Amino acid sequence: MVLEPDAGNDHADVEVVSYAAGSGYFVGVLNNRDQPLAATARLPGKYHVYDVRTHEYQGLVDAWQVRMKPGTAALYACLPYAVSPIVAEPASARAQMGDLWQGKFSIKRNPLDASSAPHAIRIQVLQPDNKPRPEYARVVTAGLDGAAVNNIPFAQNDPTGTWKILASDAISGKSITVEVVLF
């Protein structure tokens, strides 16, 4: 990626780092300047670009505007495919206290034949009163097929009722919620 400063701007003290990941890559930009950065990012071809920190989709582009405050960082994912919604395949919609619940979460890509960049899927778990359960939260990595499996080892003393498992893609921010009845 090339970062071209807008008129009247230079990009001294701006660091750009790229990392190849599968068929895509990530680009980090660090504005070490004491003033805002206004620039255009240019790619060697068209990619589906996502701002990983804000989850904003920049589009299928070969260039986009970068605006940054002093001392801030940005991270962009440049993918050869658009990220479609997450698909959830729970092994069961019910679980018994003390059981291991399992769910498969998939990042579907468009086109489906595109080789995938790795995706991290953030899992959050809420008990029936919507209180977060951080001991069940984790980040799972989807394989090249776009799928990841998550296990939740419900305890014998967990409250019964409808639990929520939230899965969100770290790149696009797309998410899905699965409900599991614990009895």
C-alpha cells in the first residue's frame, strides 16, 4: 500500500506496516505526528477494505481516504472477498447444567471459491439476566474454510434459563446471537 499525503500535508513521522494473511493482508498506519493526517491510501488492485478498529466497510476499492488524529493508529483489512454475515450452527439449542455446549461459527465469503484470510471470532456469553460471563468469553480463529468451533463448559451451578452466545467477526464487526436454554 502507498500512502499519498493530501495537498499541504507530508507524511513524515507516519509509519505504515503491511502483513500478508492468506489471500489478503492487513495494513497498519501510525500517525506519530503532532498534527492530523489527511492522506489517500492506494492499493495495487481492488480489494474489499475494512477498517478493523471501527468496522467500517470502505468498499471494493483501490484507494480510500485516511483521516487520523495526532498520535493515533488505524488498521485496515484488505480482502479479495466481501465478508458475509456469520452463520451459526449450534449442536443443540438446549444444554443441561454441567454439559459441554458446542457451536460452529462460519464466516461465509463472497465469492465462495476465494481463499480465505484468517478471521478471529470474538465470543461473548450472557447468562439469563444478561450479565456477561467473562470466564466463557474467548476469541476463536476460523480456519481457511472460514469455520471455528466454540465450546462452553456450563457449570453445575450456572443459572437455568435462556443464555445468549454472541459471535462477532473482528474484521467486519458482523455478528450473530445464538440462544441456548440451560436446564
